[in-house]
Amino acid sequence: MRVGTDCSGAEAPLWALKQISQEMHAQMGLDLQLDHVFSCDIMHASRRFIRTNCRPRALFGDLAARGAVAHCLLAERPRLVPGNLDIYVAGFPCKDFSLLNHERPGLEGPHASIFHGVVRYIQRHEPRAFVLENVDGLTMASKGEEAPIHVVMRILRGIPNYQVRGWKVNTKEFYLPQHRKRVYIVGVHTAKATLRLPLKQWEPVIGRLECKPPAGADAFLLGDDEPEVVAEATRLRDHHEERLRSQPFGSPQRGKKWMRVHRMVRAK
């Protein structure tokens, strides 16, 4: 299975597919081989993580500036952006749609070019299937205008040969002790892939995958004496003390909230 991702982050889709592959082999005796064709992320930290842990065959930087040819950060030279994907995954930036953004400019915002870059890739390379992800603010109207999801779906459904459907889900209903609502949009190229079940009939199937978290949030936390926690606590304490020295009227609690929350959850 050839897989490529944009706005790759920590490559959650690849880790998920690897687990699915392992379970298919263990339970069904099937071998699903994954070919990680390319990743792309503008953030240096994400690219460093991908280089170290995922090792795609190509790694790109800025999707908004990418054309048919782009500079590959692994080969350190220009190369054709790969196509012929079985699955293309992109979590385009959520800042323009997030409810934490009081302006919520939507597809008129500064990050809209990334979404249009995703659309260009789908139009140019026609992957057999794509999965797009964003915050649930995508489904909510702002300033009297229609919700951005309607515009997004019209654009995606306007690409020839694709059947497209979206769902809003919450991670707390799928194994994780986390309240995180997200919108997932799936598109399938009907001339390249055969759907055994039309997308409009997927809702009951998704419902059957739901499962309450088998473990609480505390199971995912590092202990107070772990090196990473100690290092971050020390960094925040030093930063806090430096702020107090430079700003005598600064809040004495600034920078300590996460430590209180961490210890409170650990104590439950």
C-alpha cells in the first residue's frame, strides 16, 4: 500500500496503518506491506521526528509553495512529487477554523493556501483514496456566513471521479481518555477503487468501532521523577524566576499551571 502525507506532523496515519497491518497478519494471516512514499511538513521539529522515526522515501517542506517538482530534503535536490498513491492523508491547518480563534476567517484566512495545496495534489495525482482531518469548528458558521465545511465539501466533490463523505467524531468515544472533536473527510476515486459499501452507509460501521477508554488519562502521564518531567519543571521554574526578576509585578503563579494539573491528575 503506497501512502503519502501532507501536514504530516508526527505521522499518526503511518503508526495507525502499521498497527492495522500487524493485526491483519496476527488475526487473518494477511500481509499488508506499507510503502511510505513521502511526507511533508513546514515545521522543522516535525521533519526531524519524521526523519528519525518514519523514514519516508521523500520529505518535503512547504506544501503551499510545492509544485509538480519540489526540493526533497532527504535527497537534497529537486525531484518530482510522487503520485500513484493508494492513500493520501492531510490534516490541513486548523487555526482559521478553530473556536479558539475569535476571528475564524475560514478559507479566507492566512492558512487557506494549505487547503488549496491539498486540493491541487488530489486533482493532479488522483490518489485512490484520501483522508483529510480538521477541527469541528469547520462545521460551524461564523459572522453570518455558511459553515466552511460546505465550501470544503463542494470543492472536494467537484473533483472528477471522487465519492466524498465526512464525519464528526470525538476521541473519547474511540479508546482515548481525551475530549477532542474532529472532522474526518474521506474521498474514494471510483474509477480506481471499488467500494464494497458506499460511503453514505459507513456511519453504522464507524459506530461499531466506538469503545470507551479502557484506561484513564493518568495512565498516559509520566511520573513526577521522570527525566522529561523534571527537565520541563526545572525549565519552567527558572523561566518563572527570571520573569519575576525582570517584571516585579508579574503573576507569581505564571508558568506553574501545568504542574498543578499534572499532579492533580496523577493523584486521582
